Amino acid sequence: MKSIPTFCRVCEPSCALVAQVEKGKVHRLQPDRNHPVTQGFACHKGVNYLAIHQDPDRLNSPLVRNGSRRPGEGEWQSRDWNTVTGEVGTALKGILETHGPDAIAGYIGNPTAFNALGSQAIGEFFMSLGSRRLFNSGTQDCANKFAAGEAVFGTSTLHPLPDFDHTDCLLIFGENPKVSHMSFISIADPMAKIRAACQRGANVYYINPRKIESASPKTGEVIQILPDTDLYLMAALLHEMDALGRFDEAVLQEHGKHVQELRDFIAPYSADAVADIVGLPAEQIRALADEFSGAERAAVHMSTGVNMGRHGTLCYWLLQMLSFVTGNLDKVGGNFYSEGFYPAAKAGRVRSDEVFFSSAYGELRHIRGALPGNLLPDMILDDDKPIRALVVIAGNPLLSVGGEARWREALEKLDLLVVIDLFRNATGEYAHYLLPSADMLERPDINICGLGMQYQPYVQYTDAVVPPAEERKEEWWILSRLLQQMGMPASLLDQPGNPFGRLEHMMSRHEINVEKLKASPSGTAVLDTQSIGRFYDDFLQTDDKRVDCCPPLFSEAMALAHTQFEELKQDAPAFRLINLRTNYMHNSWYQNVPKLKRGKHDHNPLHMSPEDMAALGLEDGDSLTVSNEYGEVQAQARGDDTLRPGVVAMTHGWGNQKTPGMTVANRYPGVNINALLPNGPGSFEKLSNQAFMSGVPVNLSV
């Protein structure tokens, strides 16, 4: 048995693993106890990945669809790569020449962020086609952060991290680190850091609609807010801090602009004004503002629970203001930017004041190249110049974007649907061509995902642990071969040699290359970068080197937020649906793993407070209807005392009744809660294209 160091590519920490390999097969994955940074930590996602690698439902050869493309119908036939890439290339070229580049679209899923060569090839592929109709999973979970970063800091890739090791007060909005292991911060074991902070006397608060698993006497407490009201709590905290005279005027004068406009925005949102809307006593809000702004060192962080609300970009803006106006930005114990092996903050710099363009759907924009995922079906079904071909790479939009019925209609209408994936997932059931990709154990890689967001910066290289099984190919090869078949250049195939050349150029400023990494323990080089104290001079990318405390671009969204606040005062929803994170589902990655479908985890019930259960006369396991103007689903009720009345929760990533290609997922299909989500024009935050996916009003009936 041979031990091969590698790392996980399921979420941002990229925890180091050791694969036990014998006769070309992986028999075990376990944490790498010798890794200099992750030091033997890896969560269930990395260790359980072996079940995905070994899954008998994996795609092994290119498949072509004959006959009906409805799920479970038609016939799948194997083809060789040359034939299939030739046919797809010819079809794409024909659509391109007849209908233009915007008749071809791409949907890029979450796993590509953890695939260094794959992400490079995706950029080259769609740039070569000239298509501007790109969509990705970011508009379902994090596009708001890119939009706010551009407006406040002048770059989409500047995201200050909390200094766990030295902070005295930490606010974490909409995140459950024990379950999700955090996002937009690459850290292997966040709960260990939080526990240590509490042990030395720091106070940690989780602002969340649930009493989440992360909270305990040793790791901090929950402040149980009503869903989708974080913006108003943040504004109230700033309002009360300003009333206490806690804004750092010297920092604001030296490094800020539009400070008065910020004060104007927060003026209506005193603790008393927002208390009923956010569901917290005014005294508690004032006490939190006093504690945070009075602490010697304080830090903030937020994640998808807030991103997915109606005001994700404004919330991320005010989150940065909580740090900046109190003098905690670029300070030990506050928030800091973590420089990695390449100046990512500079790479994300944006220089256009005209971010929106006119369209049939109103004013739109691209966020890091992506349009709103919520509009993709409309651009297939209703557009004057419709999308005719869609290439889906490591994504499952049918179950991850709102409006399932609309998606099914749109996918069936396409002239060409090509899906590159590990499985024949729900989206792939409508494909003309299914192209099998190698998984993370079957390809070499570099941990590029955490660049600029690593708590401890380091670079790790991994060889393929085992060669791709059967006829699977890496995504970069598939896309490059399609370009060649269309008669277009494909740099990764046309120029044989080191495919990591571009990344080696990026790493050269630290005198690192692949050979050096291969020779290092665990394939890793730890970087000794010192970032604190350099934020305003080296990392901030605005033209005038000032933090924009109230970007003019936000004016329309700010007015809408004021209007929605007044509406909540008049008519608050009876029930609001939030996403429930669990250890038994990660997006739709683990939907086909038998080990995670045992006992009460074999479906996704609607979690409800005991008070709401009693009021509706429900007991555990009873069926009920969950509905709103967008759709209706049948669910099973489950009492959950972590929820306050009026808040209900379900886990996403389910809904595989029509996915016969994934045996386990199809046997335990669960409910697709995205059938209840807003979709189509006007269903997303205009500033960021971010979908409204958490805190959605619903009705319950028995």
C-alpha cells in the first residue's frame, strides 16, 4: 500500500489528505497529519469523497442521446472521444456561424473553482467562442461579495479575513462554521480557532435565524435574528456606534470617502426602529454595538445565509463598514487581507463606471463575467435571440437555481445541451451529449481556490493520485479538444509541455514551481507573507486609494431597502423559509452517497419550531404543503427547537425523482425547495445578480 499526499477540492480550506493506493486503486482517504498547515484536520466531506470516486454510477465513457430527451427516455450510446468531440465541435460551429456567439451559453458549477487547469480552460473556451452569455453558481451563493468588493475597495478579489488569533469580539453573520467550515476564508479547522479565541476571553456571536451547531458555552452564542433582516441590524449597529461617538474619525478622514452618505443611510435605523423587524430587543442591539465598538480589537465575517437574502451586496458593504469605521480594518485582531502567492487583489481590479447595459430584461451587468442564473431559462424560451446551445461544466442548475419547472421546459427546448460531469445528474438527463470528467483524485492540481483568502497562505501541488479510470478526461482536455475540433487555438493542447506554466509564472515571485513543490513535504510551500499594515497602500484598488463608504452605485438598492423596510413594518410574512446546512448534503455533490442517506437523513423534511407545529396540529412525519407565488412542494414536518416561530428550514440539493442516472439519489429523492424560489426577471439583486434564496416568504397548509 502506497501513501500519496493530496488535498481536498470540495470547499475552500482544501484540507490536506493522504490517499492509500494499491494496484492503481484508492482504498482509503485520511487527513494528512504531517501537513504543515492543516495538521491532520479534514472534515467529513474530504474523507467521504472516496464514495464519489468509487461510485458505480460514475460516467465512464462519452454518451450520445438518441430519441426522446425526457428523463428516463431515449437511449444512451457510448462513443469514442474523437467522434463525440467532432460532432459537438461541428454543432457548436454551426450554431456560432448561423446565430452568432450569444446563441451559445455556458453554466459553470461550483467544483470548477477548485480545478486550476479546468478553470483556465473554461476562460479560454468561452472567450474563443466570443459568447457573453455565461452563468455560474456564484449567482446562487456569493456574487454579492464580488459586487460589493468592486464598489467599496475597487476590486472583486479583496475580502478581509477575521483575525481569530487576536480578536476580542467576533461577529459571524449567516454562517455555521462547524457544519460548513466557512466560506471566503480558507482555514482548515475554524472551530478550533474560535474555541481558542473564547478560551482566552474573546466573545463570539453568531447572528443567525437558527440556534446553530457552532454555538456552545466554549465557542460563543447565537443572536437569533429574523431571516433576511441582517441589513437592518447592521445599519442599527452602525447607527448606535455613531451615537456613542465610536467612529474612528482619524481613519475616516485619512482613508474614507462618502462618509456623510453612509451616515445618511443609517440615520433611520436606530435600535428602537429596527427591533421588531429584526426580531431582537433594542437593548440587545445597543449592547452589541457598545461591546463591538468598545472592544480593543474586533472582527466580522458573513456567509451564504446573508448572501442569499434580498440585500446581499448592501450587507457585505455594511459588514466592511463595521470593521472600517471602528478602526478595525488592517489591524491585528480586526480584519486583514491575506496576500497569497499572487497579488489577487490587483488582478480583480475594476475600472468601469458604466457597469450596467440595457437588455430585454431591464438593466443587467456581468459579475466576474457572469449573468444572473435566474434568467437563463428566459434567454432560452423567450428571447428574441435565444440561447440554442448550452455547455454545462460541473454544474446542476436544474436543482440549484430557482424555478425547476421552467428549467425543465428550457432544457428540453435546446438544440444542443452538452454536460461535462462525473454523473448523469438531473440536468444531464436532458443532454444530447454527456462527457465524463476525471475527479479530484484523477488529476494533478494546485490549491488556487483560496488565493487571497487563506488564513495561513501556502501553495500545495498534487499529482493525480491514480490515472483517470475508463475513458474519463480532465475538463481542460475536453474543452481544449472541442476548440481544436472547431478549428480554434487551444493553448493547453497546442503547446505541449508544462500545463501549469501559467501558474508557475504566477508563483515565480516566491521562487516556487511545480518541481520544488513536488520535492517538498506534502507537496507544500508555506508562505511567510506579512499583510497587516499594507491594506491602504498595497491592496486597496480604488483610484484615489480611499475606501468608498457609500458607493453612488448603491443608491437604487438603498432606496429599495428603505421601501422594503417600510413594507415589513406593515406586513411581515407569516413564515420565512431558510436553507438548512447539514453534514449529510453539500450542495448536490454528495446526493448519491449511500452512507449519507441513512435513517432520518434519507430525505429533507421541513424543520419547524415546536410552537408552529402545535399551532398547525402537526406531528413529526406529517405531510404538509409549502407554497408561494412561485411554486408548491409537499414536505414532511419535523419539529426543531433550534428555530424560532415563523422560521422554517429545508436542506437544498434534493429533488431527484427524475434522475435515474443516480441510483441512490433517485431512490431517496427528497424535495427540491428551489421550486419555491423567485425566478425570472426581477427575481435577483440587480447589483450583483445574486438570487433570492433564503428568507423567502412561504405559506403552510395541512
